[in-house]
Amino acid sequence: MHYELPIAAFIASFIVLIPLPWHWRVRNVPTLSLIAWLFISNMTYAINAVIWAGNIEVVAKVWCDITTKLQVGSNTALPTCCLCLCIHLERIASVRQVRMSPEQKRRRMIFDLLLCWGLPCITMALHYIVQGHRYDLVEDFGCRPAVYVSLASIFLFWLPPIIIVLLTLGFAGAAFYHFFCHRLTFECCQRRRLAQPDRRSHHDPRSSRQGIERESVIASSSA
């Protein structure tokens, strides 16, 4: 028996809930969805580790049917949540759009909901096509989704998360590129400003000498 498995999973489940209030106030759909999927995944892993600690007895069949589908959905949901975050980060870094209208915010929320929740639900439904049997049981880990290795499983189950991850890396790289370009532009403008002479503090020696002589003449005449 591995007692550290459920303990670590339960701790991770509650740790991911810590930033929930801040993101709930701003209605950040990708971050909220990421928190929800991580909480669901960690809780199912923790409960499975408790039920099947040191055994592989066939119990809680309905629970396994539900959790295996959630595991299939999380395999797609976690990368799609990261993809939505990187898309918005790239949009902010590129400064293509400074402000968003209420209609644009609504469309953005619908887009995020479709990617973060709609696509994983479609993946869970398509899992029935490549499901050889109900589920697999692993000692100390519990039930796991069963996938029949075939050409259909590659295109329906394994390939979509890889494509989503590659798109996420592309948008993340574009965001870093925009941030780097803005930083170079700012540093270049700052150097150019420091290189220019300050006209207010740069005095002509002749004008200063004439001013001193004028003040001395005024002082002598008043005396």
C-alpha cells in the first residue's frame, strides 16, 4: 500500500482551489476551467487510491464508469484550457486590441466555454468508439480508461491532445516574442532619451559671465 498517493492527491485538490476567489471575480473562464478540471482529476485519483489500496477487487462499477470518462475528458480539457490562456496572452502582448466591447467579451466567453468544456465532452463521447471494455483496474491506482489500440484510437484519443499542445506552444512562443520586442523597444527609447542633452541644464558660459557682470553693476549702482 502506498499511503502517499491519496494524501498527495487530496492536498493537491485543495491547493488548486486557493486562487479560485481572485479569478472568480474577473470571470476568467480558462483559469476557472483549469482549476475545476485539476480539482476533479485530483479528487478522482485520491478516491481511487483509497478504494483500491493494495487490491484490485471489482467494486464501484458505476463510479469507475464515471471517473474513467472524466479522465478521458481531462486529457483534452487541460491542454485546451492552457491553449485559451495562451491565446489571450498573445492577444494582450501583441496590443492588437486594447479594449473589448461587451459583445466581444461575450463571444470570447462562449469560445472559451466551447474549448474548455464542449471539446472534452465530445472526446468523452467518442471514447465509446475505441473502448475495448468498460475499464481497467490497477492496484493502488484504481480504475483507468480502457482504449483499444487501433488507427481510430490514434486519431480520436491520442492525436488531438498532441495537436492542442503544439498550438499552445505556438501561441506561448508568439506571446514571449511580443513581450521581448516590447522590452527591446522600451530599452531603445530609454537609451535614446538618456543620450539626448538636457537643454535646461546645459548653460552657455558666456551668458553666465554676462549675467554675473550685470548683477555686479546693479549692486554697485544701488550702493
